Amino acid sequence: MSVYDVEPQQLIEKVAQELKKFEELKPPEWIYFVKSGSHAERPPQQEDFWYIRCASLLRYLYINGPIGVSRLRHKYGGRKSRGVAPHKHRKASGNIIRKALQRLEKIGFVKTTKKGRELTPKGKSFLDKISTQIKKTSAA
């Protein structure tokens, strides 16, 4: 089984739970006080925002890797409300994405190449194992 065989929401939730077990992936102290980008009005309200973002990054790298931080900023960005003027797209915070990728590199799930960040075989097998678990539980 692979990432393509399961629902993205289920996979990201399960991967986020599994990532909490890694001591190296502790969130920075400032993560709950900063906005996720200039498009956001407030900081994230979810308790485990950091782990959900890391899980989402892993899934996105699995499907679209190698990819750079700039493209990831665009992907995680959103609509900026400008009052009566039309909405415009704004990029997400590069610092959050960069720190998450650096911590995933420490674990050994991500590596840096000339083309950008990509998953290591260890990272791919981690996601494949979780995908298999999800598929087995949903089939039962």
C-alpha cells in the first residue's frame, strides 16, 4: 500500500499521531504564538498544529518531491482579505516550513538535494507502513 491508496485526511491525522513519538520533532516554543502566514488573522488554534503541518509536508513531499521551500510556501498560503478590495493570494510563513523540514531531516525522513527537499527511503517506508495500517483497519 502507498499514500495514493488512502484518504489524505486519515493519513495526515495518523502520521501526526506517530510523529509525536519522536523526541527530535518537538515544536519550537514560538510556534503557538505566530501566524502561519500573512494571510492568516490569528495563530493556529489547533493544539497539534505543528505535527499536522509536518505530516502534511511528508505527504506532499512523497507525492510531489523534490520541491523547494518557496513552492511549499505558495502551497500552504491562502487568501488575504483586504476589506472591500478583492482577495489576493499570500504565501505562508517560510520559517515554519523550513524549521519543520530541518527537524524532519534530523529524524532522517527528508534530505536536501540540488532540486529541493525530498523524502528518504526511510521516510517513504514510514508513510507506506501507516498507509497499510489505515487500509487494513478500514477494510476490517
